[in-house]
Amino acid sequence: MRGPDMMRVTRIGARGDVDVLLVEGRLTHETSEELRMVCESILGEQRLLELDVSGVKFVDDAGVAVLHALRQQGADLAGCSGFVR
């Protein structure tokens, strides 16, 4: 991860039908599309998805919209601060 607007998504494991992704960095209008595409490919395979967002340092409106849309599609969020829930 480099630069001020970088985000990294790492598959950290799977538990049965649940894929777990660690999201780190800044979730902004410049990076949120990448997260959406990765997550929708997993959800499109009829797999469950957990996003560990404990490493996210900043989220703008576009990032919030992507997280909200992914939750509506069945993704679970883990590692959230109290401001996210």
C-alpha cells in the first residue's frame, strides 16, 4: 500500500461458505469501486462474505455507499468502530 489514497483488500481466510476479506487504508471515491468489484464477484458465486474493516483509516461518502450496498447484498462487516454501525 502506497500513497495517501491507497486501499488494500486481502483475503485472510474462509470458514465454510464464508470468505473473509481484510480492508485496509482509505475507502474513498477513488478506491471504493475496486472493493465493490472484488466483493460482488464473491457474492456472485453464492458465497457469504465478511469484511474486516478494522484497518480502514478513512471512509468518504462513496465508501459509505459501497459498504451500505454490500451489506444490503448480504455482506457482514466486522471490526467496525461505533461510528459505523
